[in-house]
Amino acid sequence: MSSELPLLSLVVWTPIIGGLLVLAIGSGKHVLEARVVSLLVALLTFAISIPLYVQFDPTSFQMQFVELHPWIERFNIHYHLGVDGISMPLILLTTFTTVLVVLAGWEVIQYKPAQYMAAFLIMEGLMNGVFAALDAMLFYVFWEALLIPMFVVIGIWGGPRRVYATIKFFLYTFLGSVFMLVSLIYMYFQADSFAILDFHTLKLGLTAQILIFIAFLLAFAVKVPMWPVHTWLPDAHVEAPTGGSVILAAIMLKLGAYGFLRFSLPITPDASRELDWLMIALSLIAVVYIGFVALVQKDMKKLVAYSSISHMGFVTLGFFIAFTIFENTGSWKGAAMGIEGGIVQMISHGFISGAMFLSIGVLYDRVHSREIAAYGGVTNTMPTFAAFAVLFAMANAGLPGTSGFVGEFMVILSAFKANFWFAFFAALTLIIGAAYTLWMVKRVFFGEVANDNVAKLKDINAREFIILGTLAVAVLFFGIYPAPLLDVMGVSVQHLLEHIAQSKL
Amino acid sequence: MSVALPELFVLGMACLILVIDLFLTEKTRIVTYLLAQATLIGAAIASMAHQFGAPEIAFDGNFIRDGMGDTLKVFIYLSAFVVFLYSRSYLQARNLFKGEFYVLGLFGVLGMMVMVSAQSLLTLYLGLELLSLSLYALVAMNRDSTYASEAAMKYFVLGALASGMLLYGMSMIYGVTGSLVLSEISGQVATLGADDMVLVFGLVFTIVGIAFKLGAVPFHMWVPDVYQGSPTAVTVYIGTAPKIAAFAMVMRLLVDGLEGLHPHWQGMLVILVILSLAIGNITAIAQTNIKRMLAYSTIAHVGYLLLGVLSGTEAGYASSMFYTIVYALMSLGGFGMIMLLSRAGFEADKLEDFKGLNERSPWFAFMMLILMFSMAGVPVFLGFWAKLSVLSAVVDAGLVWLAAVAVVFSIIGAFYYLRVVKLMYFDKPVDNTPIEGDIDVRVMLSANSLAILGLGLFPGGLMGLCTRAMGL
């Protein structure tokens, strides 16, 4: 089941050490060397992460590839890593996306490229750490440390309002997570351990559970982000450089959703049951209302940012309808589909939103505008690129055959088991999503060539083709054949549901 | 006598240096500096020789040598050593490189050592005054600066007032318990009970004195003016080692002497903590002078530091000790950075002076980034573990709400630390003078910041040292 090598440690530390190396060699004129080393580090990390999938035992809900060493004895904190079927795919998504981000920043970033690449590599290691951590304090350290490179990336390489956006991003997410810290400390004194799995079995009263749930909600809802604490996201996305937007959308948003699965649901199941109406309401507001907000955007990045919030609403909806389904049907089988749908949506949104931001980046690098109105008839000058962009737009709208469809369909299907109206509102997204995405595609890509800028556009080069092509393959593959993904997570999700079925009171 | 060996050594050396300095010229003054550093190293060796042995009491119960005292003293020497190292070229550039700085500095260290080892009210007061008098003189060292004179005057007047308050409180405690020795006071408090009116009055005045020396709100008014007005070399001295000594004073008075009154002083400290966190963090946002900003940040850090003490458990005291040491290390780095950027005729004490540091020197910008994020309490730096320890102490004491209040203010605090990072990384430099600085300063400053990072990755050792020092 597991190999001799500490694979998870390698996945976490290879990019961090590689990033420091890039920082060291790239400070002078060795820009090309820095880029090449960054790419090699990213590829190496991706290669290391593949055995995680290959050697993973999908029939077991146990944590796998576990590493356990004492770290801080005073607080009984351990360096404790391990993955199950929920976190392992997310690590692969991270290592995969980072390769693309390094490629996407290849010649586009001219200002201090070594620092840029290093920041992304360090971020990759920290994100893998968040997904792999099984000790709550280790999780928290990775979770918070992640803010620093992102803060720097948006602030240095971002757009005109980057300082406002990055400080807002930092303070918002910091605000959310400090309350989580307090509740983790509280639970430490109850359980005498910071191990997440010990927290899972910890008995807690309902009041304590509700307070802890709210503290977690603040941390995770800000990260997801859920309505109404989503306002940092459009600012951060718009001002971030392309790579920053991709990492934000593809992975950072997943951290919050992952937190719900790893912390909120299993640690406070009774509070989750009590407050599931709140979560469902917030999710549906995100799906419908934010969808309408996306419709009126003039800025392409902002449009995709809002569409991300709307899509993430599906994820949280899928997680929290489990309780209602159980009450209606008395079986946890139906609930599993909602959660699995949510996870599939997380992965698929990682590909699609990453692809959307990369496509916008392709246009922005050439014209230096994100305004929809600055474009028109791009198909005429960039036919290959337009083909990719239209495919990703369709996937974003949830077209069957693309990965965007699978997750949304599973969540809507299980929402029917919970309540007709949940499903009704969730399904509205199929219309709204199609409306805002396709309308943007129409205005940007179709019609007459709008202006000289568009007339002078050159089609994508080989580097961009490789990036977009890889993502297109991923989007179509998981759209047609999602089984590899569903197989790995099935047992873990089943176990999670069995766990939350038991009251902890 | 051997109990007080480090104190006697420092006293002897300080007097010796005072005499030797008379025969030195401008060019050979470096000897004074080297002797002062050698004194600190020697004292550290003497203190470490017996560290963690059984506590020893001397001078009729007025003086104690124990694990906590020795550990704190070692960090006091370390702070003073680093301060002397950072400030040498700073002082030389400003024509302040005089023997007085080192002699007064060493007498200050001696005062702190006496405070740390005090086992009676009288010894404590003696140490405190020796420290304070040295500090008043140090602040005024730059005679031609009106700011410095104003700061010294303010510090002296308010400091004298606080000493008066403290003495008044001590006299009440003495009146009720009939003893100056802390262990005897502690026994008397236990028999008298926690609700003796005069005793509680004495406690109030004692806490006022302590709060003043620490710079806790509402007794903080001197802090910003003194930090801003003093030469940076003196500011960094005031901002580091005396905080460690003040922590020792809190421990000796409130825990060794008046632990029986814990229900009373816990409530008082809660008020001080909340006010310090609020005023310190919020006011720091409005500052444009980085020394003043760090002064308000000190006030906020004092709030966090007291969180551990007020929990009233051994683990809580250890966490406060850890916080104090960590704070001193971070503060050394922060002020050290200001001195590195400054040069003759340019103080680098405005926030704008940090603009575009990443362009001018990526390495030192990164070092400052570590310090700022550490002060803000972001993992994985050392400052986070310090916050975690004190927060866990208050949660353990059942004050979860206080922990929540503390973290809310840490978010507000994060803003002004982030602003420094913003200025360094996101803004263009205003002046492009290359960053000079002697090799020893550059190495020490890098080591200082990297220690914050390295100890952040492996905080167990320093935490363990503090718990061991508390006898856990």
C-alpha cells in the first residue's frame, strides 16, 4: 500500500526547497536558469505525486502514506501527514496546476521572475501541506503561512488596485482563521491532542459544537468564499496576475471546502445538522444571486470570479444536503452522491476556472485589457485559441460531456432527494451559467473584428497551446469518464457519512 | 556570595570600564566596547554554570538564584549584547560613541539582574531604580536633540511618579504583612485571606507601578514619546532587555509574593490586557513614524504577554516567559533594521523610508518581512507560537472569550505590520542609497531574523526551556 519513501513529505518540501533554490539562483541575471529550475521542480513534484494515486488503496477509508513524528512536545503537536480518498485527488490537482502556472508565467512575467516563480512553488508546497496535514496545528500553520506568498504575489505582480486587493485578501482570510485557532485550542484541552482524528471522536456538547461550528464556518466560508463574505474574491482575482488567479480559483478556494469535510462535518456533526438550513440557504444564494451578479460584469476576470463563487455554492450545497436526504430517505446512500458530487465539482472547477483565467491571461498579455468591450470577433484572428476558449466556456456552463456537468448533475440529482425547491434553485444555474458565459463568449469571440487591437492579434504559440491543450484533455476526460475520481473517493465518503450519522452528544 | 557572582562580576567590570574609559581616546574607544561585550559574555557563562540547579537564597532571604532567574538573565545579556553590537556604527556616525553608553548600559543590566533575582520588596525596588536611572540618562544622551531632552524629561517625571506609586503599594503590603521578604509575605497573605482591604489596596498600587514599567494602557503615555525621542540605539535597549526584567518583576511580585490575591489581580490584569490590546493596536495604525508605530505595537505585545500571567497557572507563567523572550528577539530585529537603514544625518525612522526596500536589498527586505509577519503572529514564525502559548493559557483558565478578544485585536494589528511589508515590496524606492553597514551588523541582523524563522520551525526547544525554568 505504501512505499518506503515519505511521499507526502516529498510533495510538501520539494517545491518549498526548490522555491528557495530558485530565489537563490535567480537574484542576478540568471533569469532563464531560474525559470528552467522552476519548471523542473514543478514537474518533479508532479511526478512524485503520481505514485500517491497509483499506490492508493481505494478500498480502505484509513489514512494512507501516513508519516508521524513528534514536533512540539509541549503541546503534543505532531508532524502528522496522511491522505484519504478526499484529500489525495486535491494534492494531485495542486501539483498539476502548479506546472501549468509556471509555464503560464514563462515569458509573461518580466519583473523579478525568480521571486514570482519561487512564490508559486512555495505556495504549492504549503497547499499540499494543508491537504496532507492530520494534525490540526500543522494544518493551521500551512493554512496561514499560505497567505504570505499569495499576499506578495498579488501585491507585486498585480493590477493597478493591487495593494487594496491584497490587503483586503489577507485581512479577510486572517479574520476567518483566527477564530478557528481559538476553537482548535479549546478542543486541544478537551482531547489533550491536536490530532484531527482524535477531534473526530471527541465528545462535545451541543452549545460547544455550535460555537466551534461557527468558528470553523468563519474560517472556511471566507476561503470558499460563501455569500456574504465573498467580496474579497473579485478584487483579489481581478488584481492578481494570471498565475495568481489560477491558483486562487483552482486550489485556494478548495481549501475552504476541504475544511468543511475534514473539520466541520466530522467534528461537529450535531451542529452541522442543526445549522444545515443556514448552509443550504447561503449556498443557494451564492448559486442564484451571484450568478446574476456575474451576468452584469464588464470585466472578464470579474465575471469568472463571480462564476467561481456561484460554482462553489454547488460544492457546499452538495455537502450540507446530506442531513435532509437522510431524514427523507433514511439512507445514507443518497447523501453520498451529494458529497461526491461536491468533490467532483471541486476538482472540475479547478480545471475549468484555471483554464478560464489562463484564457483571459492569453488575451490580456496581448491587448492589456480585461474589458469585454475591448474585444469582439477574436475568432477571426485567433481561431485555435477561440476553439479552446469556447470549449472551456461550455464546460463552465455545465455542458454534458465536460467535467463541469458531472459534479453539477450529481449535486442537483441528490438535491431532488432532499427537497424539490433546493433542486429547482440549484438547477437555475444551468440557465444563468449558460447565460453569462455564452454571452461573454459571444461578445468577445464572435461577430466582426471590433478594433485594431483585435485585428493585430496573433494566435497562441506552442507554449500556450500545450497549457490549454492539457487542460482541455482533462476537462473532457473527466467529463466523459469520471470513474477514476469517483472510485478513489467512494469509500472515504462512505466512511465520512457513517461517522457523521452518529451523534456526538 | 557565589549566589550573586554574575551580579558582582558585572558591577566590578562596569566600574573598571568606567575608569579605563577615562584613559582612552576617540580612536581607542573600541576597547570600551569590547570590554563591555566581554563582560556580558562572562556574566552569561557565570549564570549558565548553575542553571537549573536547586534554588539558592542569600542575603537574609532578600536575594534568590533560581532557574527562571538564570534563564531570564541569560536572555538579558543576549539582548544587551546584540544591542551593543547593532548600535556601534550607529553611535559612531552620530558622535555618540562614548564610554557612558556602555557603562550606563551595563549598570542597567545590573539593575535588571537585581530585579530578576529579587526576593524582597526592597531588593526589587533597588534593582528597578538602578535600571530606571540608567535609562533616564541614556535617553538624554543626545544632549543637542530637543526631542531626546523632552523624552528624557517625560520619562523621568512619569517614572518617578510610578516608582512612588509602587513604593506606596509596597508600604501597605509591608504594613499588613510585617515583612519585606516575598516568601514571608506570601505566607501572611495565605493566613489573612484574599479579602483583606489594605492588602487589596496595596495590590492596586503595585499593579499601577508594574503596568507603568511594562507600558500597559492606561499607564502607557511615556512609551511612544520615549521610543521616538531617544536615539534608536537607546530605543532598542529600552524595548528589549527591560521588558524581560519587567516580566520578572511581575512574576516576583504577583506570583512569588501575592499569589494568594490571584482572584483580585486576575481581574485587574484582564482590564489592562484588553485596553492595551485595543489602544496599542488601533493607535499604531495611525502612525507615520516607525519607531512610534513599534512603540504602540510594544504596548499591544505587553497585552499579550500579560495573558499568560493572568491565567494563574504554571503553564501560563511559562507561556508568558516564552512570549517575553520571543518579543525581545523580534524587537531587536525590528529596531536593528531601522539602524541598518539609517546613516549619518538620516534616521530612517519614517515608514516611507522603508519604501521599495525589496529593490534596494531583497535580502534585508526578506528579513524584515520575517520580522513583521512574526510580530503579526502569522505561522510559521516564532511570534505565532508565542501567541499560541498565551492563548492556550487563557483558554485553559476558562477564559475563552478573552482569547477571542485577543485574536480580534491581532487582526487589527496585522494591518500595520502588513503596511510595512507593502511599503517594502509593492512601492518604488524613494532614495537609492545603497544599504551600507558593517559586516558584523549585517551578519547579526540576518542571524536574528533567521532565528525567528528557524525557531518558528522548531519552537519546541525554547518552549521547553521556559517550562523547565518555571520548574514544570
